[in-house]
Amino acid sequence: MLLASQTSRRKFLLSSLIALPAMGVSVKGLSAAIAADMVAPSLETYKPVFFDAAEWAFIMAACDCLIPGGGRGPGALDTNVPVFVDQQLAGDLGSEIYLEGPFDLKAPATLGYQLPYRPQQVHRNGIKAAQAWCQQAHGANFAALDAAAKTDALKNLQAGKVDFTAFGEEVVGSKFFFGELLALVKQGYLADPIYGGNKGMKAWIAIGFPGARASYLEWVAQHNVKYPLGPVSLSGERG
Amino acid sequence: MANITNDEVDVVVVGLGWAGSLMSIELAQAGLKVRALERGEDRNKADSAYPKPADEYAYGVRNKIMVTPRDGALTVRHNLNDTALPTRQWGAFVPGTGVGGSGLHWTGVLIRPTPTDIKLKTYADQAYKPGQLGEGMQVQDFPFTWEEIEPYMDRFDKICGLSGNTGNLQGRILEGGDPFEGPRSSPFPLPALEDTLNTSMFAEAARKLGYHPFPNPSANVSRAWTNPYGNQIAPCNYCGYCSKYPCLNFSKASPQTAVLDSLKRMENFSYRTHANVLRVDLHPDGKTARGVTYADAQGNEVFQPAKIVVLAAFQFVNVRLMLLSKIGPAYDPVSGTGTVGRNYAFLSNGATTLFFKDKNFNPFATAGATGQMFNDVSPGNFDGPALGIIGGAKIHSSQSTGTPISTSLPAGTAGWGQGWKDGMVDWYGHSMKIGITTSCMSYRGHYLDLDPTYKDPWGLPLLRITFDWKQNELKLQQYLRKIVLNITQELGPDSYSEGYLGLDAHWDITKYVSTHNVGGAVMGDSPKTSALNRYLQSWDVHNVFVPGGNAFPQNFQANPTSMIGSLTLWAAQAIKDQYLKNPGPLVSV
């Protein structure tokens, strides 16, 4: 299923909601959020558009470590964050970047992004090098590592301790790759569900953000009173 | 691709943001045939309709209504000896594009500079010893008096439905406003916005410490407003989506809400979108322009003949078009000669984030301009000379948005994993910021020119910025940090974290400050030190006028929009009253 544009996702949601009664599911009595949650793609059956199967396994496992399930608040897998990551990379993410050369890969950090890649290439190359390092260090792909080894691997990437050049990646560094992936994962967790993550607005409910309600004339002057209403989303879900 | 020539107009206006729309309506109302050319897309009511703008990812993260770096990149270097590199992604600033320009996505803080700010050179000469200020500083006065510009500030306040407390009415200091503001000819059109919890806490603490806080003057209107052009602006509903967003409630004064409804109904006004102006075309003698050439969406090169050319695009774009079109002599920082590109300035900010476990700030319930600030630390109002620094800051607690992707967490919170998740649950909505927004002086080595290497999609050289922090600005940061620390201690949070520039800091283009880039084609009294005269008219090509932040000789601590709007109205009046009767230089050298 291809959800690369907002329109196709809306159409998908609508057609699925309409199909609910035919599937023997009663919409009556369900909140819109629960209904939308039910028709959002399940991670198990989602067919990634951008990632191949091996990359997808890495992304699923990495998301699960970066924002784990259990404890307080939902995890990245509970909220379809991998779907968001895949949808963004399958879309126009990075088309805004100025990519004319020459490129100075050794530029000071204060001068910002200077790589010749769009994010798609950063993630593809980063995953490939990270997997190669996991194979060398542990004899297995990232997703097959135990929990402690996964956390350790991510910490090494984050600290830039994994030398990607040893695995043929001369442009993307491990620290940079980790930072880009983490930012995208957090964005997917906290963005409107229309982009594929934050399924059922669960992340917003957990932190107390009302989403797209966007009207607080009656509330702005009520100081230090917890806002009582749950979130709404761009497509009209209510939590 | 073809070469097309349009019908001639009296005035062609490049860019349809604040400056372009104000200039267009003022000159169209005088009966002139006006055509605006906007490089970006059209933006109408449908683009602002609820719930579309309530989308942090699209507007706040992906910069949906900003120009892309692909189309609008600049190059940056820290000093004359470095090789500049392009801004491949936006960071320190994010310029807009499209109809409405930056006026569509601005936050709406409409504060005036002070009378001292506009005569900073005069103040510096009086208050500082010769040689006391940093080497290479090129501070200049604005070439008009407070009494001359104030009526235009007043008019722009009314165009925007400025909401807030009056501090100085015709010389009388009024309680609740800014006692340091220059005298106003009339009070604020509308009362202040509601305070949020953080802004009322900040104001109380600041007042206790002897400062003079007042509500951020706001162009998110507090009550329904009908402005002098007959346009209606709706009362703000504190939606929480403002800075970087189009207003979903039509409550933010913007070219769309404040000007364009009336302007578009005028038969002598027209506009083209996806019209990217490539150059101003001059007559063979180089003394007047004959029109502009733009690339349209189909890739055609279109010549637009005009009797008057107004460059009203963003500061960068105006300066670049002057350089590309050879309007005025390019600045050379080595010899100190030339004027186009001279006196580029940015600004700095800094903030302390205060965390309170037991307070609900409801940060999403806010207007863009919501905040309280004080102006006690602005030029002439504190002992800058004793500290050896010139400039100042507004110190404020603002609450421009509460969207979650940009949530701040206490120091020591894990960046990911269960610890990060717990941090989000525990601390979202439980913090507030106290920030500084500072002035920035101009220096001999800080300037704009054309990059020798990098080109835009139309094959033209990018604009190059040469800029870095100087000790004056860095010492100012450290001084302000201590003031904010005192207020922080007065408020007694559970914890706080600080983000200020150290004395060894270099300009970091990855960290957002504000899109308040100024200078490069400044206004002044002498063609040796300014590209424009006091009416924003090019000293060299008299039918070219250049309203915008480019005209500021240095950056004051106030937000720029009040001055940009006022300058535009002031220049429009000079064109109507003087230039049309007698086209030629309005100031003789």
C-alpha cells in the first residue's frame, strides 16, 4: 500500500472507514480515534516503499530501541513510526536541499550540512555500514542482536565510534547518520498521524498535547490549570 | 522558452511581502499602474483554512511556506580569507517566499526601535570615548529624525491593529507600557493580548528586580480590527501555530489580511507569481532603469518595462539584484569603498529554560507574539560605556508556540530510549523560557557580495555573506546572561539550562536565531557610506527604490517589521509627493 501523499492516505482512511461495516465491524460506539487506529496499517502487514526487507528489519529494530514500548507512553512500534520514516524517505524529503558542488566534506560544523546526499542516501548508506559493523563485531545483523548489544551498537553510532570508512562509506559518518535517524524517528512519533506515525495520537495523549485543536481563547487565561481535552488530528480523529 | 515583453507599467514592484504590498497599494491609490512580481506561489484564504496550518511537521519542520535552499541558498564564510560554502539546508535563518513573503509567517512582534536606536552613531559619539568601541565598527545613523518617521510608524501600527500597552503618549509615560519607547502620536490601537502563565511569572519577577516589563507589542490582534485600508483582521484565538505558519484564524496582520484584499480589487494593480526577477535593466547611460527581466514558470525570459522600479523583496534578494544589475558601486572591505553590500548585520539570541515540575504552562494555548519583555537594557538606558559595549537587548519570556517536536528537556535527560520517553511525559508543558534578542553592530569586514563559485538554478551567482561574532556582541551576551540568571533565581525553578554564546563563539549557521538579517544596501546621508538616500532611493539610479531590512545601517534589538513597514510608507509618500512631480534624485549630493 502506497501512502506517499496526504491525499492517498486520506483516501485510504476514508475508504477503509467506509468499508468497516461491510467487514462486519460496527463503527457505532467507536471513537473516531479508535476507528482510525483500527484502519491504520498494521506494522506486520505494511509493505515498505523505500526500504528493502533487510533495511526495514534494521529500521524496525532501531525504532524499537530509540523509543521502546512498555513503561510510560507508547513506543515507536506502537505508533507506526517506521511507517512514517519509510513514507518520508519515499517522498520528497530532501528535495529542498541545495546540492550544487563543489562539496567540502571537511567544512567546520558551524557551516552546516555540506554532504552531496539527500536523506535517502544518508539512510541507505548509513544502514549498510552499520549492518556491516554489526556483522564484524557480533557476527549478526542489528535486528538479530540481543537488547543489550543493540543499545550498545546505537551508543557507539551516536558517539561516532563506529568507523564507517572501514566499511567503504567515505561520506556519511556514524554520528551524523545516527543523529539524522533519531531526528526522523522523533518527528514521526510527534507529528500528526496523517504522515503515518503517532498512530491513534498516542504520543500526544501521553504528553498532553492537544494536536490540531488550535483554539484556546477560553483557556489561555486559565493559568496553571491542566488543559482538560484530548487531542484532535488533521483528519478529524479525536483522542 | 521565449523572450516576451509585457505591457509597460508605471511601477514594477519586485516581491509581494510587506514592503511590496504596502508600496503597491500606496502607489496604486495615487493612480499609478502598478504590477508586482513575486518569485513564489500565490497564497490565498484556502492556504490558511483550518486545520491545514495546524501541522508542525509540514510548517515547523519541513518549512512548507519558506523558500527552499535549492532555490534560495546563500553562501557563508566567517572572514575574508575563508572559502564560503552554501547554506544547503536552512538553520540560523529561514527566508520566506510566495505572496505575503515573510509577512505571512512572521510571529507578529511589532515593536519600534527607540529614538536612540535610530541615531546610534550620534549616541556613540557622545557616550563613548574615541577608540573605546571595537575596531572596524561602522555604526551609522538612520537619515531622518524620530519626529519625521513616527507618523509612518503610527500608520503602520494602525494597518496592523497593533495590540499592547502604550508606554509613552506624546511624552507622557503611562503605567504598563514601555517607559523607554519613543513618544507616540497616538495610543496602541488595541489592548494587549492575554498573558500566559510564563509571561505573568516573568513580568512579576522582572518588576520585583526593578525592570519595566510590558506585553510584547503584537500584530496578532486582541480584538476585531478594521484598518485604514478597510481590511478586517479577526481577534486572535491563541491557536499556537503562528511563527512559520500562515494564520488559520486570519488574526495575524499580514499582507493578506491587512493589504491585499483591498489592493487586489484595484484595476490599476496586477501581480504575477512564479516570476523570478533576474535583473534590473538600465538605460545605456546607467542613470535610470527601464524595467526588470524575470523568468516565468515556463522558463521564458520576460521583460517588464516600467518607469519606476521598487525592489521590495527580502533583504538578501534586494542586495543581490542591485549587485547583479550594477546599481551602485559594490562594496570593497579592503579599501572600504563602494556601498552595495556594505554594513551587513545579523542578530544574536540566547535563552535560559526553566523547568517547574508542578506548573502547567499549557504552551500550546498561545498567540505567536505572546510574551512580556523589558527594554531597560537598550542603548542609553544602561551603562554600556562603563562595560565597554554598545547595543542592547530585549529580555523577554515569550511563548510563540507549544508544538511538541521542539520540546526542551532538562539537562541530563536521555536523548532516546525509555529515559527520553519519560522525559517527554514528565516535562512537556512544564517549562518556560527567558530569552534575549540582541542588537548587532555593523563592521568593516561584514558584508555581502556575489559568490565566485556557487550558482542558483537560473545560473546566477549566489549572494555571499561574510560575517562572524565580534567581542562587542559576545560580551553583551555574557552581560545579559547574568541578568537572566537573576530573574531565573527569583523564579526558583526545579532546574534550568542555559544557551548563550561564549566569548570564543563563531557564527553557527545551524542554530536558528531569527530571520532578521539586515543591511547591505543601507540608507544614509552620504553616497560614500550608503547605497540609498533617506527616501530609499538609489543614489546612482534614481528611479530605483529599495524598501526593506537592507536599509538598516546596523541591527537594533527591536524586531525589524515595524521599521520596514514605516520606511516603506515613508518612501511611498516621497515618491507620491516629490518624485512623480519631478523625477530625479530626491537628495542632492
